[in-house]
Amino acid sequence: MSTTADLERLAEDLAAEARPDRAGTGVSPHRTALRRLRSDPVAVVSGAVVLVLVLLGLLAPLVTSLWGIHATVGHPDAPRPSEVLLFDGYPAVGPPYEPFTWQHPLGLAPRTGVDNLATLLYGLRTSLGVAVVATVLTTLVGVGVGLVAGFVGGRTDRVVSFVIDLFLSFPFLLGALALAPIVVSRFSTDPDGLALAQVVALVAVLVTFGWMGLARLIRGQVLSLREREFVQAAVVMGLSTRHILLKELLPNLVAPIVVAVSLSVPAFVAAEAGLSYLGIGLTGVPSLGQTINQAVDSFERYPLYLWAPVLTVMVLVLALNLLGDAVRDAFDPRTRR
């Protein structure tokens, strides 16, 4: 049973949403959702963390250049491994044998001598880039398929539903395992081509097995919306199917699409890290999962080498998930925060 304070808070929220803005019109649902996000401390903190990590990834070349660190031994200014590694392959600068130094705050990688911070920044850039591209493509495919299946109905809906069930029944990891050796064998003699092919193949795998959930969600929403008066009126007026889908239905699906996108990015970040850790993702370019994979063997003697990328993945995925939950709550009209 609701308390008096809860009822008063609910009444205040309803009054705030119904209050006209400066133009004299009611506050739109999207503006209400943004107001909720701004007043949610979890959303603000998680959004700030995500923004900082995204900026670090985007500005990785600038940060590493200003700091004087390099992610590859092939850079002209990077030290040679013989200059910074001891006889056992561990760095002679910084941990695990030397004190902390701001010159290399996360130390150097064993066996190669590249800077761990530079590798981490470039890996963050790669992982976020793959996740964002996969999310955009997944959203386009899922929204398009869901719109068509839900509005057209009939045989088209049954065929699309069968295809969705078919893709859902196929193991995601098995598809990635089958594709990785093909890409490596095809481009094994071309390192640059292999790196690009691995990125394209990874995005293709993520998109191929990631669009079905959003398509189902949009299909269900369209099945409900197509019976509304404004859609029926558009059909009676003879408007084209494209106009109805893009101008009448799609604007009413912004909230579920935004929620789905906010929850897809952390899922794809974790998927990329997991596949790269297993050795079937990215190997030609730095990535968070690849860094974790390379650090596993050195954990006992050099734990910082492993904990830095692991904590980065954990913080990034946690912040993205918290932000996604906050976005979902803000766009849910039944939620009062």
C-alpha cells in the first residue's frame, strides 16, 4: 500500500510532466525522460565514466603522443625490447621488479616491452569501435525486419518469425569458431589484410547473431501500434507503406530502440573481449580481450599486466549496463523515480 509521501511524489511527477513549457505545449515524453536521466545520480555517474573511457579511446593517439609512450615496437621512437627487458623477458622499468614510474604508469609488457597504458588505450578504442559499429548495424537490421514483419503480417510475418527462430537456435560461439580459421587461413600471408578481415568478420558475427532480439521487440510493438487509429487513418488515406513505417510507426518506437541500443553496446563489448580472449576474435590489432589473453601466462609474477585490462573491461561494461538500466527506467512511463 502506497504511503502518503509516495502518493505526493507521484502527484508531483504527474504535475511536472503535464506542466506546459515556454511554448505553451505539454512536455514531450522524450524531454521527460531526459529530465529523469539528469536527476538520476546513477545515470550521471555511469554516463560520466562512459564519456571518459570513450574520450580516452578516441584520443588514444593524442594521449600516447603527449605521454611519449607507444603501443608497438615498430614505432621509430619506441624502445627496443633489448633496451627495456631483463634476461627473463620481464621489464627492467617499473613493476614487477622496479618501483612505480610515471614514465610507464602501467608498466611494460613482457617479451615485447611495449607500454601497457598505450596498448590499453588502443585496445579500448578498438573494442568500443567494434561494439558501436555492431550496435548500429544490428539496430538497422532488427528495426527494419521488425517493422516489416509486424506491419505486413500474414505469410511475411510467419517467414520472418521462422528465420528469427532459426538464428536463435544456432550457437553464437560455434559460428565464431567456424569463421575464425577461415579468415586466418585466407589472409595469413597479409598481416594488414588479416587485421581488417578479422575486424569485419567479428562485426559480421556479432550482427548476424545479435539482431533477432530487437526484431522480435519491434515486431511486437508494431503489432500493437498498427491497430491504432492514426495508423488505420493513414491506411485509409492511401499513404504508402514506406510512409506509414517511417513517418507513423517509427517515431513511436524511439523509446524501445534507445533502450535496446543502450543495452547492446555493453553486450558487444563483453562479446568482443571474450572472443578475443579465446583467440577467435581480433589478433592483428590491439583489443581488450587480446590484452587479457596475452597477460594470463604472466599473472603469477606480474599481476598488474592482467588486472589493468580486466578492470577496464569490468568498469566499462558495468558503467554501460548501469547507464542502459537508467535509460530504460527513464523511458518507461510506468517508472517513477
